Amino acid sequence: GNIASLETRYEDTFPYMVSKKLNFSKFYQQSMGGTTTPSLIDRFSSYFSHCEPEIIIIQAGIIDLTPRSLGIYEHEVLKVFSRSICDKIKNNKYLAEKRNVRYVSKKKFRQSITKLSLIFDEAKIFWILPIIDYKTSSSSMKMNHEEYCNIIKKIFPDTYLDLNEDFSLNNGFMPDKIHYSKKGHQIITKKICNKIYTY
């Protein structure tokens, strides 16, 4: 596909727009593409535990809950024997739907989020729930999404943000139905700012 068409200017992303609208005296952003929630939280905790942030805005979970045909260890082992076969299995949507392998178990996901809440117990933590396109998502994806989102809701019952309906009604995705469009980033910015203002 056309990679350039999927790019969004940094000035049009929600972290940048939120930092400008809320006029934070100090604002730190950590972005890690294709990373699981435990890895993100471990990295974030090691970097910022001494900073004592007042507000933390986090969006993570989609990598953890996405159904896959191979686990991380299976993928690495199979790749040694045959990269082509490994790629065919990895990209098999039918097999992914049937096996529904997740990179992070619900137990580990819960433990990781709890760890964040304990380390930064003085901070207000706002968690943007994973956003998926319900029209194109598989049944396993929808099931996983509900289960993992419920974990987040139980740990942050007053500060989670569910923008799935907003994205569906306002076309917040790019054509690949994965990345966020400029409109999508605007939706997130408006919702997170309103949430912080009224909390």
C-alpha cells in the first residue's frame, strides 16, 4: 500500500494537541509502536517513576488482545526452520480466528495495569480503551476486545475513555482501519481534554 497516505503529521496527533490545549508546564511523551502493554509499562515505569507525574494518559492494549495464529515463541522457532512457511501461517486469518493466540494473557495484562496504578498511586491515570473497527473485526477480536477492556474498566472505573462508538460514527480510522485519521486524533483530543477538565 501507499505508506505515505497512512502518515499523520505529529502536529495533528492527539498527544501534541492535548499538550497544547491543556498547556502542561511539563509534558513527556513515550510512544512505542507494536509494543505490548507490559513492555510499555515496564519501560515507562523505569523512566518516569522518579518524576511523580500528576496526570498520566495512556493508550495501549490492541497488541495484547489481537487474535493471532502463532504465539511469540512459536513464531521465533518456526522462523528458524522456514521463514516462508512461518509468514504464511502468521498471515492466515482463518487460523488466527480459530487459535486466537494472544501475545499477553488476561492475567498478565491485569497484573501489568495494576502495577502501573500502584507505582503511580498519586497520579490521575486516564486510559483510552483500545479502539477497533467493529464492522471489519472478527468475532474473536470483538470478544477479546470486550474482555480486555473490562479489565481496564475495573482498575480505572472513573478515568477510562471508550471512544469506539465515536470512531464508528465519525470515521476516525484511516483506510487500513487500524491507524487513526486526523479526524480520529481530533476526537481523542476533545474527549480526553473534556475528561480531564471535568474530573
